[in-house]
Amino acid sequence: MMPLIAHFEKTAAAAAVVGLTLALLLAAPAAQAAPAPGAAPAGSPAAGSPALAGGGLRIAVIDTEKILLSSAAGKKAIAELKKIQEAKEAELRNKQQEIKDLQDKVAQGRLSLAQDKLAEMAKQLEDKEIMLRRLSDDAGRELNKKKDDLLGSIDEKVMPVINQIGKEQGYTMIFRKFESGLIYADDAIDITSVVVQRLDAQAQPK
């Protein structure tokens, strides 16, 4: 039987998991003082830094899958989803075994059981198969809803962190590394580890 979330722990589902809505476009601070001729703006990297684009834009990227897999909140969400998935799959396996057992009884009794008894067992088998399909559909919907709820709760925690980092460090734009259409991004502008550190720090008991 195919798992309800194929390879979820590896891919987080999920980028399909699953992707988080973490793209951020920050307007540059409107009231920045003009820098002295030849001087870099305060808080800006040195000239030639990969974080500088044309016109003095500061750009960063984040790896949303890495945030999910590396942060404490993401690991907790994955563990919860895996627990639910395993419970649902166990329930479906039990129902499948019931169907198999009944199929064996029908096959064994074809020559010895009365036709009305065989018909009754065939109806039971049909009902069990219908119930299995319904359970499978319900399990998929429940798991998807739980996934959306958990990832949404992580998103609510992550977005303020990204906004804070963007404002503190003067970034003009922060993109999702693999979901924004980027073909190449220098590792120097990847701030994923900073986001994860801030996120985990906030989760620590005060």
C-alpha cells in the first residue's frame, strides 16, 4: 500500500508539504539618510558583496524546505504528521486484512457453502471494500488538512522573523530560493540558517 505522504520526511511534503508561504518583498526604508559621497550606507555590506544588486538593492534568499526540516517547529510538525500517517495506515491495513480474510473464506466455501450464504458473504465483501475506499479518502483529507494547519502555524511564526531580519539588515527583497524561479543564487545571500536560529531561539522557554 502506498503511504499517504510519499517520502514526506525526506521532502517535507512536502514542498508539495508541503511548501511554506514564506516569500517576502520588503520595501526599502523610505526615510534613510543619504550616504556621504563614496561611502556605503550604514549596515550595508562592502562594495562587491553578493548581497548588493544594481542600484544598491540588498537581496537575500531562504530555503523553505531547510527551514521545515531544520527548525524545532518544523521537526515537531513532521513528527506529528508522521504519527497521524502511521495511525491511519495501520487502520487501513487492518481493513485490508479483513477483506483478504473474507475473500479467502469465499474462495474456500465455493464448493461447500449454500448459494445464499455465498451471496451474503459476497455482499459483506463488497461493503468492506466500499468502506475501505471511504476510509482511505477520509484519511487523505484529514492528513492534508492537518498538514496545512501545521505548516500554516509554522508560517505564522516564520514570517515575523523574516520581516525582522529584513528590516534589521536592510534587505530590499527576500525570495524563496527554489520556488521563486531563481536559476542561481550565491550561498553568501542565503540567510536560512539565520532564520532557523531566530525561530528556534523564540521557541526556547523564557
